[in-house]
Amino acid sequence: MSWWVWLIIIVVALIFFGKKLKPSKKRAVGKKRTPSNNKAESLSGSKSAKDIASEITTIAHFRALEKKIERAEEKRTEDFADNARGERASERADIIAQTLQDAWDIANNKTFRCQFLPDLDLETPLETVKRAYKVFPVAEYEEKFREFGNNKNDWQELGADDEPEDKDEEVKFIIKFRTIVENEELSSDEISKKINALVSRNTGQACEYFDIESDIVPAEQWRIDYSKK
């Protein structure tokens, strides 16, 4: 056998045994382990901010969440100041506080109540006027929406910190007026007398609907305007 054949055999053998003796590859030094996506959830009590916010369905729930945030912020401050509690305790307190705050941000955009605010005038039925300005939990909205006329423009959505509008004196005047004109037990003359008396006692509100200075009495003004509609 020629010398170059032996040379090839020796080279192949060296390559083969060199691979066998090579240590197995380990994870590259300096390569960081990717944090788990569930780390924040596990440290904050297994619930994400979205999960917590989904459970906030009433203003009472929202206020309770605010109290939790206050307590979480206090604990975060305490753990940060107390090195003896360890880094993990401080990290956990920080994540819990932040998760609750994120939940608050989501819940703060929710609608918790709806207020019925229809356009009102002297021809609005008494039943509708009496319902005006009432506030309902959002869970009752669909039912009341259908019951009150199916008009989305008649409703105002209210967040946790939104205050509903108050019923003013003008609305009270309309209620008194409609109570008179819808009373089937009153004669036409009795209705006229009561309308005129009502206007004379409430000129501040009545001037929105009647010409107080006119020679035509308010009851007659109303009948003329009503006949035109």
C-alpha cells in the first residue's frame, strides 16, 4: 500500500477521534434566559390587569380597587425601604402595585351607569318627563333603553367619577304642567285656570314657553301652539 493511502487513513482517523473527544456544547456564556410572559401574573397573584378590570362591574367594585391600590402602594414603599425583606419581596410588591394601577386605568374608561336625558318641552308626555334624569346601573341599560323609546340620543353614559345631571326647576315646571293637561277628570275650563295660575306662580320657568307680556292668556297660547303641531 502506497504512502499517500496511509496518510489519508491517518488523517481520517484523527478527524473521527477528534470529534468523539470534543466536549458537548453548552449554552453560550452571557446568553440571557427569556423571562416568562407570566412572571408578572405569578408575582401579582395570578391575575393580569385585564382580568382584574373585567371583574370591576360596579362603582363599589371600582372604589374597592382604589383602596387596594392604596394598600399596595404603601406596601411597595415599605418593602423598598426595608432591605431585610429581600429583592424578590420588593419586586413582588412593585408588580402588584403596578398591575392594580393598570387595572384601574382600564376600569376608569368603563361605563358604570346610564342617565336618561331626553329633550323636554310642554308636549313631552308626563310619563317621559317623570323618567327624565333617572340613573340606572349599566346592567339595566338594555332593558330601560327599549322601555323608554329606543333612542340612544336620550342617554348619557357615566363613568365611575362622572356625576349625573340634576333635575332643574324647568323640568319640575313641565311635570306640573303635564300633570294638569293630562288629568282627564278636569274640564277644559278647569285646565285653563290651572295653567294660568301655574304660569303666574312660575314666571321664571314659564317665560321659556309663554309670552308673559302677551294679552293672550297662557292657556290660550298653549292651545294655539298645540293646534299648529
